[in-house]
Amino acid sequence: MKRWLRIVLFLLCLFVFGVIVCLFYRMGFYVDEHGTSPAAVWGGNRWLWLDWVHLFASFAACILSGILVFKKD
């Protein structure tokens, strides 16, 4: 894989991770201000856990794509 393609992949993963973290941050404000729970916002515990999995999978993709960028061929 070409180096510039690895860099683009890393930047896309970083952007997606940033968006997901921003959504979690805003959800925390909403939950705090309206006195509700994150499970109520996401529609149940299952969807809350799936969103946590989404966050961690995005983080793992960032780490793996970052390793690919700095790995020597």
C-alpha cells in the first residue's frame, strides 16, 4: 500500500473518531442537563453498549492505521 494512501486512511479514521467522541461529549451534556440516562437517549442498554463498541472499534482503527503509517516497509 502506498504511503500517502496510509496517511489518508489514518486521517479519515482520526476524523471519524473525533466525530464519535464529540457526539459522546454532547450526549453527556444532554443527559446532565435533562436529568435522564444515556440508555434512555440511545434507546436502551443494548444500543448504548453497541455505541460503546463503536467508539472502541473506531479507536482501534485509529491505532492500527497509525501503526501502518509509521511502519517501515
